[in-house]
Amino acid sequence: MTTFDYDLFVIGGGSGGVRAARVAASETGARVGLAEESRYGGTCVIRGCVPKKLMVFASEFAHMPGTARSYGWDIGDGGFDWQAFSGRLKTELDRLEGVYRKLLSGAGVETFDMRATLADPHTVELADGTRKTARHILVATGGRPVKPDLPGAQWGIVSDDIFDLPELPDSILIVGGGYIACEFACILNGLGVQVTQYYRGAQILRGFDEEARGLIADEMRQKGIDLHTGTNIVAAIPAAGAADADESGFDIPAELLQERHGQGDAAYDGPVRVKATNGDIKTFDKLFFATGRKPNTAGMGLEALGVQLGRNGQIAVNEYSQTDVPSIYAIGDVTDRVNLTPVAIREGMAFVETVFRGNPTPVDHALIPSAVFTQPEMGTVGLTEEAARAQEEIEVYCTSFRPMMTAFADQPDRVLMKLVVSKATRKVLGCHIVAPGAGEMIQMAGIAIKMGATKEDFDRTVAVHPTMSEEIVTMRNPMRTA
Ligand code: NDP
């Protein structure tokens, strides 16, 4: 029988990889090695969900003094100190990285702080040239933000860079209309940055329920974000060097633009001049591309071994997260299935169950509740009204109103509660909430909907009063049927 250095070698120490390594080692007794080239905790902990959510909290205080005054508090507006916040943020992320390292060492996982690539179906090669063999290899290398291919894209930053800014810019242009673009538009607006957002499509947050997207766009504009839909960026140049070219800095063909401004000083940190598809030319302190992410598969030796990659570079896997090479598995964002931390963790757990406990367990990707941390938040589970309507006859229960807390303070904020119901089975097919705390609410609604709750089950549940979410169980008549 072949002997291997490890039963499992995991490449990538993010949420999915760490969970799989830890559980395989501590609960099944497997000998596990793990390599991470950057920081333990991965995108979610180091440059994603966690620091983002802390920034959401920081930005939400902006509105609180005004609201507090309406409730009788004698309180001034105060100011936001980015250095003070980001110092604490770094300390917290260091602490969390330490926790992740400890979890691995406590479980007996041997870690290597360096890049690993695949040499053969059972061998990984570490950056120092050492080779390690393993019965199973799990690729959990995640993804990274990508910039569009346009002249001057190098002058823009991506979400990874936001947390390390030495100071907050006065103004920023955010390009994109997805999760990251909209969340950071709201965060930075709350922190006092003048935010402009360009999205190429007709409405932000493509793929989410249309009514919910519309309300979020309205609320973002109402809170001061200069959101332009149907608008994209054509080119960017460093504003410092623009004036010497000509009045606008853009009055030359795109290929020359690239040449003229392409070799700039990599350390350039000044304002950026941007030309938009609508002809606008504007200068911003920072240009931020939130234009999607790409799986980290380049240069890993995957294709040479016969591991199939998809169009976006994602690893193709079956329902057990197994690639075309039987000893190689992949989980999380690198597979580009549902790119969310809790999903990567589920995939990691299912992998361990399948491979180390002999209990083949596919991951259930249906009815995953999720939240977009815009202001207001969106919580969503199941089908959008549009997708449900295309599938079957439905009833839509929906209400939009001014919530008690901010209505009292004469603020115009609106929230939305919506249920999409199957006419035939009465099952709630989708639930969409736009409201402060919607992420917390949808977690609970998600349980009922995952269990197959009907509209009548919702109706039988007594309301919690006075709350915003009580509307979810008190909507009597459908707003429309389709
Ligand atoms: P998304 O895919 O959600 O959004 C990318 C955006 O960029 C879209 O609006 C897209 O437009 C636009 N875009 C793409 N290419 C170009 C281009 N060449 N020029 C202009 N615009 C372009 O990616 P994100 O980076 O926002 O997020 C990545 C993933 O991370 C999400 O899908 C999600 O799974 C996860 N995530 C989850 C969060 C959460 O759960 N709260 C928070 C943050 C991220 P179009 O719509 O036209 O394609």
C-alpha cells in the first residue's frame, strides 16, 4: 500500500480550507497539512466580510446623533477618525488570524506559510521546493477582485485595498453594481466620503428581486450617493498628469491613452480623472473597481493534471466537490458555485463527511439565505418575484412603509417586506426584506422557508409587536397575482 505524508493536504487557509482541515484532523484522526501563502482566515476574515461588517457598523453611527436628537438627546454630530478606527480594525484582524492559526495547531494540522502548487494527483510542491504527498488534496484557494480591461485601470483600487487606506479620500468613484460596489458605496457615504457610483446596467444588484433592488437604489440616492445607472467608465488617467496632455486629458485615442498613461509611477496615490460612457469627465480622489472576482487557479498546475477549469478559471467539481482527478477536491469560491463563506464551510464539512467518514454527502445549495449589507440592508431567501413568475402561478404579498424608529425622527427611510407564494402549493417560494437588520431577520425566515412553510403557516404565527418584521406574518391580501 502506498504511504503518503498526509491523509489530506489543503491548499488555502480561508474559511472553507481551515474548517475542512480542522474537522478532518480533530474529528476523524486524519493526518492533515495545510499551506497558506497570505494570511490565515482568507478573504472573509482578512479582506472581506469581517472588516467590511465592522466598517458597516462604523458608518452607521453617522446617522445616529441626528436620530438621537429627535428622541430628546442633547448630542452633537462629532467626527469620524479613520486612523483611530483602522488601527483598532488591524488589531482585531490580527487577533482573528491568531484564532485561526490556533484552531489549526490545536487540531494537530501542520501548517506551511507559503504558496503550494500541484505536482501530481497526490503531490503538492511548496514554494521552498519541498514536496509533500497526500492521499487527498483539497484546493480551497478562493478568489480575488478583478479590474476591467480598460485604459488606465491600473490607477484604480479594489476591495482588498480599502482596509489599508492611510486616509479616507474626500471623493470616490465606485464602478460596479454588485454586492461589493453597493455595500462600499453605503459604507463610504456613511463615513463622510463623497460617493459616485457608475453601474453599466439598468438597475443595481442584478439577480435580486426587482422591487427590493429599486428600493435600495432609491434609499442610496436619498442618503446622498450619486448613483448613475446605464453608465460605465471608458478610461482613467492620473489627474496630476492630465492637464499637460490637453484640457481634458482624454482627447487622444484609447490606445495612445494606454501608452501615455500606462507606465505611470506605481506608487501614484493622487486623484484620478475618469471618462464615462455618457461623456462626463470628472476627477475623484480614488477610483474603486468592484467589478467582480475571479477564482485563484492560475499557475497552480491544475490543467496539466487534467483538472477541468471553467470559463472564469473556476475548478469544475461534482456534487461531492470532487474534480475530474479523483484524489483532488475543491471547495469555496475557487469553484464559483455560491460564493459565500457559510457555503464554503458547508462544502468543507460535506467533503470531510464524504471522504473521511465514508458517508457521501452532497452540498445542498438550495434556498440559501443571504444578506447584502447596504443601508438599508437586504435579506433574501428563495426565488425573486421575477424567477417565481417564470416558473409557476404566484401570489405576491408585499408592503413598504416608514419604520417607527426613523419615522418618529422625521426621516424619510422606507423598508420593504415581501413574500412570493406558490398558488398551487401555497409554499413561500421567496422572502425579500429591505430594512435595518434584514440580515438578522432573513436568517429566521430562512428556517421556515427551508422547512417548506406555506403562507398559511406564516399567517398562523402570532406577530411580535411592535416590530418591522411582524408585517411578514400579517400581510392578509396579495398585492398582485401572476
Ligand atoms: P458581483 O458579481 O456581485 O458584481 C460585479 C459587478 O461588476 C456587477 O455589477 C457587474 O455588472 C459589474 N461588472 C463586471 N464587469 C464589469 C466591467 N467590465 N465593467 C463594468 N462593470 C462590470 O461581484 P462582487 O465583486 O460585488 O462580489 C463578488 C461575490 O462576492 C458576490 O457574488 C458574492 O457572492 C460575494 N459577496 C457577498 C457578500 C455578502 O454576502 N454580503 C458581500 C460581498 C461579496 P453586471 O451586473 O452587468 O454583470
